[in-house]
Amino acid sequence: MASSREYLEFVLEQLADAGDVTYRKMMGEYVIYCRGRVVGGIYDDRFLVKPVESAKRLMPDAPRELPYAGGREMLLVENIDDREFLKRLLDSMADELPPKKKR
């Protein structure tokens, strides 16, 4: 099942305080970037993030879910309504993740 454009717009609105947040559509789903780094994505209308140390520290009880069959486990962001938390989460993840590789 592909994610809806409405859910993407809702998540992007919630992430607005995090600064440089962009997305790219990929096979009916959306990859989310913060400061040019892949932090996660929207899969089946769920906001999932990479299980990096900062995300695990901020969400120690977050359910681990597969974005798609054969994908790597990611962390489900359950408190999507807390914009301050989302800003902290994305800021810490962007500091930890490597920049996008140049082609």
C-alpha cells in the first residue's frame, strides 16, 4: 500500500521546525531528508526513522518495524504530534548521520 499525499503533508508540517527538511518520492513512498541526510521515510502512512543511537536514545521504547518486505528495521515515531520532540529528534539524527554521497 502506498502512502497518501495527505499524510506526507501532515508529517512535513509537523517537521517544519526542524529546519532543512526535504523529501523524495520513491515507489509510492517518501524518503525524508534533514540537512541533506536520510533520516527515515514515510511507509504505508507511518513515519519511520533510522535506528541510529540518537534516535534509540530519544525513543527507547519505539516499536521496530519493517518499511517494506525485505527492508531493514526502522523505528516507528509514535508521538508525531509533538513538534518540539520531532525537532530534537531530527537535529540529533542529522548530526549523527553521514552526508549524502555525491555521484
